[in-house]
Amino acid sequence: MAAITYTPQQGKSGPKFTCPRCQRVYPYPVDYDRPIRCECGWWYTNVGHGAIVEEFRPRIGGSDPDAPQYGEGT
Ligand SMILES: [Zn+2]
């Protein structure tokens, strides 16, 4: 899979990473450290020099539109 280089946005508490799918904002991932696991199911891993590898890892049931939805409507 291809790595994509994102430019971190500078914030008060350090660089920020904005999920390009859902626009949630996270601290920029540290090189070779834990990936960001976005709520929308995409993982972003910093593989060094700011290059981010994107990987979609849906939660169980999350990728299947026919799967029952939990935690909604109450
Ligand atoms: Zn997201």
C-alpha cells in the first residue's frame, strides 16, 4: 500500500492530523509509533518522515450495511 505524506497542522499542543475522511482531528502520529485509529475505521500509521500509511480496518460489523447497528437510537 502506498504511503501518503500529509502536512501536519500546527496546533497549540503540537502538530495535528485531520482525518481526510471524517475531518476528526488527532495529535499527529509519532514516527513508527502506534497508528491513529480513527472512529470512521481508517488507521493512519506514520512510517517515518511524515509519510502516513492508510489502512481501512472496519470494526466488526461496521463494514456490512446489513449488519445490526449497536448503540444507536437510545
Ligand atoms: Zn476518520
